[in-house]
Amino acid sequence: MSRWEPDARGRLEKAALDLYSERGYEQTTAAQIAERAGLTERTFFRHYADKREVLFGGSQALEQAFVDTLADTPHTAAPIDAMATTLETVAAFFLERHEHSRQRQAVIAANAELRERELIKLASLSAALTATLHRRGLKDPAATLTAEAGITVFKVGFDRWVGGNGDRPLADFLRESLKELKTVAAGG
Amino acid sequence: MSRWEPDARGRLEKAALDLYSERGYEQTTAAQIAERAGLTERTFFRHYADKREVLFGGSQALEQAFVDTLADTPHTAAPIDAMATTLETVAAFFLERHEHSRQRQAVIAANAELRERELIKLASLSAALTATLHRRGLKDPAATLTAEAGITVFKVGFDRWVGGNGDRPLADFLRESLKELKTVAAGG
């Protein structure tokens, strides 16, 4: 096998999601993922620490994108509007990722350990957004509530997007979920 | 030791929280908890499956209280108002429990495994509230958003209550947090 492996990471990710979907996450090994991708197991471990990291390797980048975008929104904006802008910007990361996201979500839903890992990821994201809002000068409880509202909107909008056929972008679903949260909070 | 052990469960719980606070959760054994409570290890295991259950043994009762109260609120009430009533009713469970809740929260905050368990508890509570709202005829995403809003208000209000000196009841903090969430969502 050539040492030059074009998009090895992407190929491993696709092979992993396909195998997790076909035979289950527990039943899949790193060696099988590498084989499906036409790569060696050694190459797998150059890109991922373990088979779980294939599903969560992007979490840190997503959190950083959330934090950077939120920090960059004009400080004059109302916190919930800064959050709306952030959600819209982060949604761009998921363009062309509908099928990938759908597969990933199904794998996670089927496994308790992965569901827990996803909860931890979202709790970490919420804490990072709260800290960013503190740095913008927002006090608590407003900062925590704004961050939690953002995470709720993201979760609900993301689930609805993943459950659909992918013909509308994630940003639309996030916008609708925020609007609905506002209605719910207002007693509608 | 007499076989009649008045309030063994409460004594074990208090002994456990004291030991977890003094020497750390990991360093405490069921035998030590029983000894501190003046009871046998066998009595400990009659009341709790393990030392973690001392901290989470009440989760199921709390979830049931949330679900029953929410199901019983008038169906004519706006969902967020039904949630407000539910939070207020459930807060009564924590009367005279400020010091207990403060100790428990500190023990959980200090241990990653317990923090994860707490996240799972809240996710389970959110799913149960969503299901209850579905049974009231509320559709998604409004049902999920109302449930998540309720959990957020509970978390934020609870943290602030625990962080205070306990001279005001939890219900006050939950009411204030809900009011603040409404302000945040409205763009205040």
C-alpha cells in the first residue's frame, strides 16, 4: 500500500459509520474499519485514538467554532441575538453533511455509552458558551440561561434536520426552533 | 445491634454525605458509611445497592413527582405555565433539604463519573416531561422545547439556591430563573 493515502481520515470516517450502521458499534473493530477503507490498521490509529473518536473527533472543533463565533458577534447585540447569529454560522459546518449526521445520530441513539458521551459533549459546549458570555460582560443567571437556550435550540433543530430528508439546510431548522422557543417562553 | 433501626436509610444517607465530603467519594466504602451511621454493612445493602445509589436513590421519585404534577395541571394552561406550576410543586420536596442538597452537589461536582450520572438523570427527566406534554396533546417541537426549558430553569435555579445560605426556598429561585429565561428569550 502506498504511503500516500488521499483523504485517509474521511475514508476511515465513512467506513466506520457504514460498519457501525450495518453491524452495530460494539461489533465493529478498528481493523475492520481500516480494511473497509482500504487502509491499514496502523493508518487508522494515526488518525483516531479509538473507534469512539471517529464519532467525537469533531467535537472540539465544533465547540471552538461556537466559542469563536459567539465571541466575535457585536457586543451591542442582545445575548439571544448573538446566540442566533452563532447558531446560523455554525450550521454552515453541516452543509453536505446531512447523510453523515443522520448515520452518526442513529449510531449514537442505539448505544447508551455513546448517548452519555454526547450528553457530556453538549454540557461541555454549554459551559464554554456560558464562559464566553461572561467574557462579553453578561452576568449570571442570564449567561447560563442564554447558553442553555442556545444548546436546546441546537439539539432540537439538529434532531429535526436529521429526521428530515436534507433538502433544507440546518440553519433553517435552528432559526425555526429559536422562534418556537421564544413562543413557548412567552406562553404561546 | 438491635434489629430495629429507626430511620436507617436517613442515617446512612447523612453518614455517606458527611464521609464523601470529608474524605472524598472514591475513598469512602459502604462499610465505613455503615460504621459512621452505627449500623451494619448488611443494613447498608438492605437500603442501597451501592455507594452511588445513596446520591441517586431519590432520582426516580423526583422524576415521578415531576411527571405526576405536570400531568395534573389544568390542560387549559399554557405549557410554560403548567411547567411553572410543576416546578413550584416539586420545589416543596426540597424544604429542609438545603444543607443536604449543598453537600450532595459539592460531592457530585468533584467527581466526573457522578457528574455524568447527573447529566443522565436530567436527560431522563427531560424525556419524561416531553412524553407527559405529548400526552397532554402538545406537539413537537413545542413539547421538547417546553421540557428542556423546564429542566434549564430547574438546573439554574437549583444551583443558585444551593449556592445561597438557604434562607429563601427553592421555589423562589425557580420562579426567578423562569422569569429571567423569559426575559432572555425575548431579547432582554
